[in-house]
Amino acid sequence: MKYVKPITSVVLALILGFTVVCFTYKSVNAEKIDSEITKAFDEGAETVAVYIWLSDIDQDSVDAEVKEKTGLTEWNLESGSRDAEMKKTNTYISERRAIAREKMVAKNTAFVGEVGIDEEAIIFQSAYAPMIIAELTEKQVKKLSKRSDVISMSLYHEARVVAE
């Protein structure tokens, strides 16, 4: 009888621990992995070139920064003259692109560092889209598929220019 309470406590702790582990473990999200990637690994490839599409930057924060720096929004570009309107529009677009580019480069660079993709494995890192092309192992692809900020992954095919 004197061991019932400690044994019950240990059993309950094990059950609780097992439950927590089971519900917090993230499994591979096969829906994010294009079938061409899976096929390439099934055929024996050690690494494949992969497009990694991420969630977008916060466009509302880009708009807020543009407004803070220029006083312009997409809704207040109209002006008395066509020349003044064009100048305001060009200023707005230029500043919006610069801020979005800065945020996109920061996001993509942080992602690469956070997930530990080697610099040599990076084929392309976009400055204007939440997209990276990298040479990845099957283990890396599966690991990335578990991340909430990874939207999808597809096989990268290098473009070929055909002379006519």
C-alpha cells in the first residue's frame, strides 16, 4: 500500500509525457512536397534542386512604412495635375518596392540561417518573392515540410534556351 501512491504518480507522469510528445510531434506534411521531388528521391537521388515557397512578408507593414516615410498611400495619389500625380505614384511605387525588397531579403536570409541550409546549396534566393531555390537532401525536404512558414516545395528545373 505504501508504494501505490508513488507508482500511480509515475504511471500518470509517463502517460502525460507520452501524450504531450504525441501531440506536439509534427509529422511530414506530404501535401507540401511535390510528387516530382518524392519520385527523384525514390529513384535514388541524394539531393535535388527544390523551389521552397514561404509565407509572404506582412504587406500591411510595408504599406505602413511607406506612409510613414512618404505620407503616401495607394488611396491618396491623385493630385491636381497629371504630372504631380505621376510623380507621387512613382515615389510611392519606388519606396514600396525598396521597403518590400528589404523585408523580403531579410526574411529569406533569416529562413536560410534558421533552417541551416549551407550557402553552397543555395542556387537562388529571391529579393522580391518569398522563394528560395536550394539543393536539398530528402531529410531536409521532410524537415522543411513540417514548418508552418513553408507553403510548398517543387522540383527546380533549370531553364534551357533553345536556339531556333
